[in-house]
Amino acid sequence: MSGAQDRAEVIKAIKKIPLLSTSAAKLLEITSNSDFDMDELIDVVKCDSALTARVLKVVNSAAFGLVNQISSIDRAISYLGTRTIVTVALEETAGPLFEKKLDGYESQRGDLWRHDLRSAIAAREVARRSKGDLPPDMAFTAGLLHDIGKAVLSDFLHGTCQDVLEEIEQHKISNYLQGEQDRLGIDHTEAGYELAQLWQLPEALKVSILHHHQPAEAPEEFRPLVFAVHLGDIITMMGGCGTGADSLQYQLDKNYVDYFDLAKDDLYLIMLTVEEEFAKLAQSFSDSKENSG
Ligand SMILES: [Fe+2]
Ligand SMILES: [Fe+2]
């Protein structure tokens, strides 16, 4: 098949992906405004009984070690914070997509979710060192979604990893995106963007997905956010947590220094924070699933 035909097949596959739940879509919409109203977020969670139950299970899981159980959803949300609520909602509605085994990248089941969650935490830590006023929780959400296109593209890339890696090593192509483009006429950033369109995600999230490997190409107003995701992604890969064959096969845009105050030590500090926060979140998620049988 030609690249154009493959691209059309990929787009067709994206259109078959289920829509996000109403509450997850609303939470993404609300939290993409830097000055959102917390009461609005609480109302969305309260209107979704399954989500409310899950949030309460997560906050009361052993991982948080609370002496007294929390039974009010308002308190649970203020304890967990916006980012954890968005993570729970996304995992509820699109868990199978995030958990999928990416055979086309020769990665293990759950690698995408682990990489995305770590990238989200790292992007948030980067945003906390922003020279401007980039909201850290927004960087977290964008980080969580940045590689979602791989869940679709993987099915079309079976058996291609070795060839792509060889082409990069021989300098025939400069990064993994080009390997995807050459084979399918589309790469995982564009596939993710198409899915983001289908899901009607806010502009900031769509742009972050599309430009996370070339942040300088993002429209200026979103550039700090996209650079935070770009850096969060690379820090996570440097920490040894990628999504298989493509790990670290992309360029770092060093112009991030224009947007963040980051010394070399900060990168190590961020890596440590990522490991700590990831362990806690992952534990609370699996505890709360075990409890529900
Ligand atoms: Fe990526
Ligand atoms: Fe990534």
C-alpha cells in the first residue's frame, strides 16, 4: 500500500475509537482554562456516580495512608488535586487505549500509560519552573495525552522497528517520526491530533499533542505549554521509561531555556519527583481496583 492509502486507513481506525465519557470531556475542557472554577469541576464529578465512587476509592487507598477515611467527594477532590481527578477520569473512560500493548513499537502492555503518567508529572514539574505563568496542572494533562496517537499507529507498524532504527543509525532519517511518516504517510503526533479532534479536546491539548516533538512549531501562545510537554517527555525517556523501540529517538529542542529556569540539578530533581509521585499514584490506582474486586 502507498503512504496515502495507509494514512487513510489510520484515519479510518481513529474514527472507530469510542468518544470520551461526558464527564471526562468536561473535566478536560474546564481544566484547560488557567483560571477555572473548582466548584465547576466538583459538580462534574458529583454528577457521575461511577467517577465519584472511583475517586473515593483512590483517596482511601492504602497508598495515601490516611488515618481517617474520607467520605465527602469535595474533600477527596481537594486532597487529591485537579491532576489526579483528571487522571482517574481519563483512565476510567479511555483505559483500554492507554493500557494497550504497542506491538508496533515492541513495547509491553501498560508501557504507554506508565510513560504518559510519568511524562505528565515531569511536564508539571517543568511548568513549576516556568519563567511565565504556565499552570502546572495544565502541563500535567497535556503530558498525559501527548503520545495517545501511538495507540492507533502501533497497529500499522508491526515489524518495522529494526528498519527504522537502522535508518536512524545510518543517518538516512533524523528521528522516529520520519520513520513513521515514510511508512504510513502519518506519524503518531498527527494521529494523536486526529483523535483529539474527534474527542473535541481543547485547543491547548490538541496543539501539545501535535507539536510535542517540534515545540517551536506550535503557535506562540501555546509554546510554553508545548515545551513543558516536550521536556517532560524527554526527561521520562532519559529516566528509562519510554514506549519501546522509539525511546530517545527524537531531538531535544534546547530553546526550552527561554521558557524555564532549569539548572542541570533540576533535571535530576525532577526525575526523582517523577519516580516518587508515579509510585504513589500507580499504587493508589491498583489498590483501588483490587478493592473493587
Ligand atoms: Fe511522542
Ligand atoms: Fe512520549
